[in-house]
Amino acid sequence: MCILIDESRRMMPTFNATPELHKIQNDMCRAGSWIDNMPVGTIVETVPQYSVKKLVEDALPEYRRLAAKLIDRFIDEFEAQGGRRTEIAEKFERMYKWKQ
């Protein structure tokens, strides 16, 4: 989210992240935290075990969905605060692939 804020402020110095954006970011962090689901005492090997790979794979879809939602809401909020939607959308499109 820091990069999104930095890029938004480069184009519009008065841009401020809203509580909704922070909530999406927090939800995204929780969704991507697969390590919390590992059994206590698990040692991750250099080549991760199947169980560890499965935890990561299970976390990714929700994490990616929330990341896409965060970028979309950043664009909406940038526009709502007076910025040009196309300008920030083009910038983020050069940096990220969040649409399918």
C-alpha cells in the first residue's frame, strides 16, 4: 500500500488514504498470512513440503482478490479526491496486473 500512496501523492500531493483503504490492506495481510495456519513446530525445508505449498496456494486467491480490490479502490479514491482517474489508472497498469 505504501507504493500506491507514494505514486498517488507524486501525482496529487494532497492525496490521503482513507480508513476503507487501510481496512482492505489489513484484510489483505490477514488473508496472505498462511504461516499462522502451520502446525506449531513445523520446520519448512529448503524445498517446501507439500503441506506448506498447499497453505500458500490456499491463501493466494483471497490475497490476490483483495489486492485487486485495493488497487481499484485507490483509483476510485484518487478520483474522488480530485485526481484524474486515467492518469493514476495508467500508472498502476504499468506497475501491476490486477485485472484478468
